[in-house]
Amino acid sequence: MEAKKTMQTDDIFRIASQSKAITSLAVMMLWENGKFLLDEPVSKYIPAFKNPKVLISYNPKDGSYVTQPATREITIRDLLRHTSGIAYPAVFSDPTMWSIYEKAGVPSGIGTTNSTLKEKMELLATLPLQHNPGERFTYGLNIDLLGYLIEIWSGETLDKYLKENILTPLEMNDTYFHLPENKKHRLVGLYEVTPENKLVKVKHPIYEGVNADFPKMEGSYLSGGAGLSSTTSDMAKFYSLYLNKGVYKGKRLISRKTVELMLTNQLGDDVIISPLPPQPENFQFTLGGFSIVTEKNDYLSPQSIGTFGWGGAFNTHGWADPKEGIIALLFTQEYLSPWYSIGEEFQTAVYQSITD
């Protein structure tokens, strides 16, 4: 911003939770390959998740808590649709769960560089759930856990599996967990709002003490839920795979029927939507890491039924409308932005421009 440089489609942004859709696609590719079934328990592949416990009470004075056995185990489907009872530390989380995770040393994945998925996900397995699996949509570390499962199912590290099966085939050549030296100069600066309502560059640690330039750092932790950086050009290619029903430039990456499944609402009327982060009424969510417009909620916006998308913590937004053939991306880089509604305002601008 200080240089007044015009932004380019190959500028690199911290996409945070937009990472979830990329990791979810990798999960469903492995599902197609017969590596697991959606309603199998996580404990089949990570035994530490056997016999989960649900939080009953918490003592903030000493961090102790009381639990009771969960009504059932967490399934793979629960992780994809965020109904496992696993919450988040540092962001979008119940204060009690945040405190429990923080004390145990479980990270949010936003800028996390130290440790490994194996170490932190095995640690996560020892902590209580916020609620019984299947009862609520609670935005949490589910996709980081799926990242670890991808490593188990594929026998490869998460970054290698994503590169071989998604990023390279889709020509997403600027999407990384940790930026190579020759691309670090293209990382967009991270800004925040001052009390005087001015935008200034962040010059202090963010969230859990993370350096604001974190994609430039080397690291061993690969957060499938929040750790990727990318460009609008790359993410447009990613969304195009869904509009083209699993095909990119004539090559099929995933089947049409799997795409259809991934873009089907997975939250029944009996699932309570947790208020963190707040969601619109009749919120619908898929296996693909996207919210979805259905007949139940299409009255809320001009988006067509079937429109899907998601955003990221640094105020990045993306969605695709299959009926209109639209892929819409609006990326900014703001820490704790008070202007997250810009995504909805952008949506209005896009649809009012249709003149036929």
C-alpha cells in the first residue's frame, strides 16, 4: 500500500481457511480411491481418538475440567462438515475450549511452523470435545486432523500429496505452505486498523505469537485448515474444477458424482449451528469445505441455488455460481478486520452488473 503498487493476479495472499477446501478435495480423492469410508470412525486410523470425552465443566482458576463419555465416536464425515465437537484455539472459538487447547499446546494452524501434524493431532485426541459428535456445527481443527489422515492414507506428507494430486494438475503454481525464496517478494503485506480508522502494516506477532510474515518462514507444521498461501489466479483454477464437474483442461481429477456429493448440504435440521463464527440463518455446509446455497436459504442473497464458497481470516473471499458461470474472488490482507462484510458487498456488486 505504501508504494501505491497496483495489485496483480499473481500476488500471494495468506488464504487461511480457504485452505480447507483444497484439503477437503484431497480427502475426497482418497475416498474415491477406496482408502476409507465417510462414516467410519477416525479411531480406525488414529487409535488415540477411540472413546472420546465431552467437556462437562471447567475450572478457569487451575485449568482443570470434568468430562463424560461421548455418545458416539467422531467419523470422517463429521470432520469434513465440522460436526465432530472439535473446536479452535485462538480464533472463532468458545473461550473455554480456547483455554484448554492453549494450555495443552494445540495450535490454530494459522502461521504455525513448529512441530508436526502427527504430534499435535495425537495431542488433540487427548482433549475433550465441546459437544457430542453430530450435534452441532462447530468450526474447528477438523481439517488439520484430516490433513494428518491424508498423510496416513497416502503415505506422503500433506504438502507432497497436495502438490502431486491437486496443485500441479491444476497449474496452481503459486500455492504453498511455506514460500520458496524466489517468490517471497510477491507476498502481500498484512495490515490492521488503528483506533483512528487507518490501515497500517502489522509489525507485531499475531494470534498465537506468530510472525506476520509467516508464509516466508520455514516450518514443519502443515495446516490443511489454515496454512496455505495462494493467488487469485490459482484459486480461480481451483473453483473452475468444480464448475467443470471435476475436469481441468480436458483432464479429469475427480468424478462428476463425487463433485455432486461434495456440493451437497450435509447439515440436517437437527444440527445446531454454533455462533462462532456467526453464520446466516439456515446455514448449509458441504463435504467440500464450502457453504452452499440451497432451496432452504436462497432467499438470503442474489446467488443462485448451487452457489458455493468460503472465506479466510485475513479477509479473503471466494465463491462460484454454476448457473451463471461466475467465479468471484476478492482478496485483501487484514488482521482482525472490521470490514469482513466487504465480501457480501462485493457479491452485490457482481450480481448487479449482470445486464441480460
